[in-house]
Amino acid sequence: MEDVLDVYKRPRDEEHPVVCMDECPKQLIGEKRTPLPAQPGRAACFDTEYVRNGTCDIFMFVAPLEGWRRAEITEQRTCIDWASQIKTLVNVDFADAEKITLVMDNLNTHSIASLYKAFPPEEANRIRNRLEIHYMPKHGSWLNMAEIELSVINNHGLSDRIPAIEQMRAETDAWNLRRNKDACKIDWQFTAADARIKLKRLYPQFTS
């Protein structure tokens, strides 16, 4: 935990940006019956029944000190999907950075091994050398600032019911543009010193 909190204390450095990454599944939901449009004095009406059209995945990358994020929709959440997202992070999002500090959870697909499954060894090694990875502790996903952005897009950026992945991608892209245009940053306040007080029970106890 303190490893991640120390990373969050680093000052902004264009050559060594800090990027938080997370992902979450999203259901594709269609209407069972045609909604009734809004009219003067009456809100739109939607039937409580719906149609399940499968799922997709939201990959979220956030550079909290840059006011930047990238949310991307994929059909699956395999190691190949993750590796492809990381390649975009290295080659496109922060192509000029010397090294990217990547903070994420330890899901089994979130590993250097995934790069070697997706790309030839030389390419996987090149991408690996551009990364400085810090993993969240077990049960510590609340430390991941990418979760804040996932909450924002899920609660304020997407329609309640989206039936197709094409619409999901269109709405996600529109949200991404608006959010980056506003350059919304995250002012993280919780420190290792705070953790030693508020989460004292998690630390071993020593007697003098």
C-alpha cells in the first residue's frame, strides 16, 4: 500500500508520467418494449424488462497529474486485449515519455507475461522496458485512481441502457473528449502517514 501511496506523492514529470489503469465489464442492454418519449409534464417512460445483449469491457487509463484519461471499449478482457492497450499507452498516449509509471491491480492478465503472449519477444521487451509497474495490494483496489474515472463514466457518462457495442464505443469516445477537454485532474490526499493512523490495524504491532 505504501509503495503506491509514495508513487502518488511524486511531482509531475513529463518524462516519467504516472498512469493508473483499471478495467470493468459492462452489460449491453436493450429495450424489451419501445420507451414512451417525454412529453410536457411527463418524463420518458421505460419498461422494467430488458434484453441482455452480452457484455463488453471498459479499459481505463488515467494520468491524474496530466488531466488526461483514455477509456476504450473491447469485446473481451483477455491478456491479448490488455497487451494491446499497453502497447497503445506506450506507442501513442505517451510516446515521448522516457518511462511510464503504471499503477494497477494484479489481475492475472495484467502481467509482463501477457506482452510476450501477444507480441514477438523483441517487441514485448521493448514495451516492458518503457514501464515501471506498481501493483495494488490485495483488497486495495480503492487505491487505484482509475476506479474514480470508471465511476464517473458509469454514473455520468453513459446511457442507462446501451444495446450494442457500437453505441457503447460512441458514447465512451464522446465522454472521453469532454473529460479531457476539461482537463479534469485528481487531487489525491491520502498519504502513507494517514494510512499508519487510519489503518493502524493492518500494520504489525511492535513492543519496545
